Amino acid sequence: MKLVTYTLNGKTSIGKVVGDVVVDLANAYEGGPKTMLEVLQGGKDVLAKLDRVQAKDAKSAPLASIKLEAPIPNPPKYLAIGLNYKDHVEEILKRGGKAPEHQLWFNKNVSCINGPYDPIHLPTVSQALDYEGELGVVIGKRCKHVSEADALDVVGGYLVVDDVTCRDWQRKTTQWTLGKSFDTHGPIGPWLVTPDEIADPHALELRLFVNGELRQKLSTGGMVYDIAAQIAHLSSVMTLEPGDIIATGTSAGAGFGFNPPRFLQVGDVVRVEIDKLGHIENTVIAEPSA
């Protein structure tokens, strides 16, 4: 299924995309989920019930008539891994950097979450706004100390993410959180695709365009640490919860890697596509005044 959080006529709800129609799921059955977190918390039983809902059984609206919101507007955690693609590591080495000796994780504070087609702010305090197209993994089952063999069983779905970054703030300290957490710098979507639709999450192609120019192109098979290794590593430290988002890394081609760097400016349009998952597209605007 392709599950969405959407707004129509001023009301926000959850639904699933069937062709060019969105079927509302908030009242699909008595006692059913009202939010995407509740869907994920309900596990496979709830997903099976929602899968059986037909357009004739619930309210529906043309996909073109609704506003797609971030599929998970309020994730408990947003975790991201750095330097997890081989070509990105090679890019860093050529610039005099070092390859990480282990998985390199940071937080994106959840207040950065943004819709799949909403604008990205160019902050007044940054001159180095950058993009990173990534595959997003959403946890679907509360878990701790998950083995790599069992790790994909706790995945609730996949989505497209752009790990928008203020490079100047990222480089101020060894902790990257501030540079990764500006408001609007976490666009995700356009929907949550359940694992049954993705036979192999490591066989997807991602493409990122800026104003129609291809900047990044990667196969998710190019990860240094695959999704199972990431989940096993994280769950050895913390309990992972339904709705947690994991950004699995990006490839070479981000703006900072050009000479001179090609950072985003007001008016730029960033589009990230992943096979079978759809695309997100965000326009850069000046940060509004307080």
C-alpha cells in the first residue's frame, strides 16, 4: 500500500492511494487508526484491515484534489547515517577527509519535518544550504537488540527523504545535529510504501535534480552498511519505536562536493525520485521573518 497523510477542505486525515484516487482510512472501521503513527503502532493486523478497504467502502477523493502532507508528521525520532555510500566516502577522501571506522549517526530534530511538496527555507544565518537525496526507512515495530537476520521484519515502510543541510553550521562542531535540524529541512514523502511492495530495498535507483539538472544518481545497493546492519546497530543502543525514521545515507554529488561549491539559492527547485517510491519536490524560499 501507499499510505498518505493528506489535507482536503481544511481537514487532515490518513488514506491510501489507489490509482489516481485517495481512499480515506480514518473511519475505515470502528476503532480504527486516525493517524499514521496509530497505523504503524497497530502492526500487521491493522495494515491487513486497511488493505482490505475498498474505495466503495469509504470516502475517496481524486489524488489531484488533495494536499499531501509529510506521511509521518510527528515521528518519535529521526536518525540519519553519514558517509554510508562508497562513492561519497571516496569523495571525502579526495578532499582530505577520513573514512569512518564505524557507523556514523546523527539526529535530525523532528521539528525539521516538512511536506513532500512544501518549500524549504534558506535560513538567514546560513550561506551554505545543501541537499542530500536518501532512502528513508520507517520502523513499524517497537524493538531492541534486533539481529541483522531479523531487522527487515521491523520495517514498517519506505519513503523518499532529502537530508537538507546547512554545511556551515554542520562544520561548526563535531556534532552535526544543528546543521541538520533547521525548520523545513526534513521533507519526506510523498507516501509511506509498505514493505510488501518493495521486494529488495537495496535494488532501487535514486535521482536528485536541481532545477532539472541531475546532481545525484545512486543505487541503494551502494551502501557501506545495509539497512539490516543499521537497524541492528541502532537497536543495540536504543529502543526503536513505530514511526521512527532512518535516513540511510547519500551518494556523491551534493553541492559541497563541487569546485566551487554549488549551494542552493532562493528559487531553486530540488526534486528527489526513487524507483517504486515516487518523488518529492521542494522549492527554496527565503526564511520568513519571525
